[in-house]
Amino acid sequence: MAVGHIDHDMSRDDMAALADGFDLRTLPADFYDNPFRYYDALRTTAPVKRLPDGGYFLSRYADCLAVYKDPITFSSDKKAEFKPKYGDSPLYEHHTTSLVFNDPPLHTRVRRLIAGALTPRAIAAMEPDLIALVDRLLDAMAERRSVDLIEDFAAAIPVEVIGNLLGVPHAERDPLRGWSLAILGALEPKITTAQFDAGNQAVTDFLAYLEILVSDRRNKPRDPEKDVLTRLIQGDETGEKLSETELLQNCIFILNAGHETTTNLIGNSLVSLCEWPDERRRLIEEPALMGTAVEEFLRFESSNQLGNRSVTRPVEIGGIEMAPGTLIHIGIGAANRDPDEFGEPHRLDIARTPNRHLAFGSGVHRCVGLPLARIEGQIAISRFLARFPDYQLTAPAVRSQRARFRGHTAIPAQLA
């Protein structure tokens, strides 16, 4: 059974049993390949699911959206949540300083600075270089025909794009992906000692590198309308600047966020098209559907499956009273398969509209890099299909065994 398909023969008792045993810290092995049967069970029998740690997992679209839309009641600040997990470590300092895990005013200041370099005009100016990059990767794959669609294609694109945004020299980009995977891997609901150590080492190494890069950029600033690092260093039009810690940690965030989500978007899309050959044929025959197709890929196999908030004042969700300090797990992947919002949610429909998915959040924390991720996905997938319309997987794609970020570590393929 393809991952996109759900076992509709599950009885309500079966669903209740799945939901009753659900715990983000002790997920069963089959969850990582196909979490959607668990999400269906939760949405049907326990849509506001209390977890053993005292937090709640939300699986309904309406509930998830309501949390996103109320940043006052539902805080993104993670200091209280992350202190027991990370202690006084480089991971703690990073994740409690980065844009995504903060409330205003830090969130507002950093977001405004980044958004100023990601205007529609700026993104349009990136397209020629992005097309040239994709075509170079396609040329290199064409010479071998037997390829890994992650290593040889999906992962190579965002590293170059975000590297260009921050002005990281090409010769110095090799460690970026490894650092990113280690730091984001430590965000899983439960981590091993090895993951904790690898994440801390990655933050330490990343900071050491960025200190040199930032020092060089201070001495040789670039156009702040194109170079995000220069813009972050110089501050906004009011003269307000980030502290040195805020600057360095949010450079790590930009490189990590732009890398992981876009890699997963491209990889997940190419695998889904193999599992849904009719939609693949349709997209090849109607390339004008690429815009809606990318939105559907984002909904169907959301790169980021989980969000988190903490309650700041007494509130009720789904008839359940929650006290301040309660942790909320936003089931992005579950919400994006909610039949109350999406007709036939387990069917890939590249022309789906409307498609108000939550793959990149909503409200004030809606991903600032979403327009860039969209254009990366559209250009990468469209040019890949035009060049290799008959590509086939030569072995099952290898899922990364992670609950928060849904993607692959390898996609072996033959470019027929």
C-alpha cells in the first residue's frame, strides 16, 4: 500500500487503540513510514490527545489553525520546555534565540530584517541563478543515470540558494548540511545521547565558522537588499540591531530552516509522483499546474510535521480546559489530511484548490522563507520532469526516522 493511501478498514475500536497508545516520545517503528493512520485515529477518537508528558497533541485543522492565529495565548517561547531537555548547552542557547522559537519583540525584529531581503523583486532576481544551478545538477545526473535524488539533487539546491543569500563562499559550504541535520535532529520529541552530543558539536562548529564570516562581512559589507547577512549586521531603518548572539544564532536558523524544508519538499514530491502515476502524467502534460502541484505536495507530505506552543493563560481547546504552561503539539501533518478541510485528503490532487495547508504555519509565524521555498520547488520539479519524465525508483526510498521533519535520507533512482 502506498504511503498516500490509508487503511479504511480500521474499526473505531482499532482507531481508539492506536490513539490510546500514542506518545511522541515512544513512537512505533511503522509510524515513520506512514504516520497518517495514527493521525486519522487521533482525529477520529482523540482529537485533543493528552500525552504522558502532560502536553496535548492536536490533529484537527481548525484547532491547529486557531492556535497559530493566537500568538498571545499560545507562545512560541521555548525556554521552559527546552531547559530540561538541553540544560545549559549550545543547543539550548541556539534554539531559544532563533526566530522560530521566540515571541515578539525578538521575533518581529529578526523577521523584519530577513523579509526585507526576500521581497518578490529579490526572489525574482534569484530565478536565473536558480535555473542555472538546477540545470547543472541535471546535466551531472544525466551522465550517470543511476542517482540518489536526495544527495545528487534535492539536498544540493537549498544549500546553494541559502549559501548565496548569506554569502557563504562556495568552497566553504560542504559542512552546512551535516551541521543542519545534527541541529534539527536534536529537535525530535525524544533524542539519544549521541544526537544530543552531535547537535551541540554542530552548533559549536557552526558558531565558530560564522564568527569569521560575520567579521569579514563587517569589513566588506554587500548590498543589504540582496545579502541577508549584511542586512542582519546593519540592522533596520530605525538603527535597531541584533546582539551578536542573536545575529549568529539566527544565521544558523536561516541556513537550517531553508535547507531542511526545501530538501524534503523536492524529495517528497518526486517520490509521491512515483506513487501516483496518473498525477505524474497529468503534471507532465499540463506543466501550468506546477504552482498548485507544489502546494499539494506541501499539504500531502508536509516537510515539517510538528509545531509547538505553550499556553500563557487559561484556555479551552475542544472542550478541554488547559492551564498556563501546558505544552501544545500542533499536528501539521494531521491537520493537512483533515477531511473537514480537504476533500479526499489522502488523495494527491495536483490541481487542488483551495488548498489552505499549514505546511509552513500560519499567522505571525508563517514561514518568512515560504515564497523562496515555493519557487525552488517549482523550478526544481518542473525542470526535472521536463528532462527525465520517465524516471523510476530502483529501490524503496529511505525515510529519515524522524517525527518532526518528514523526508528521506536516500531516493535511489534510474533516469530512464
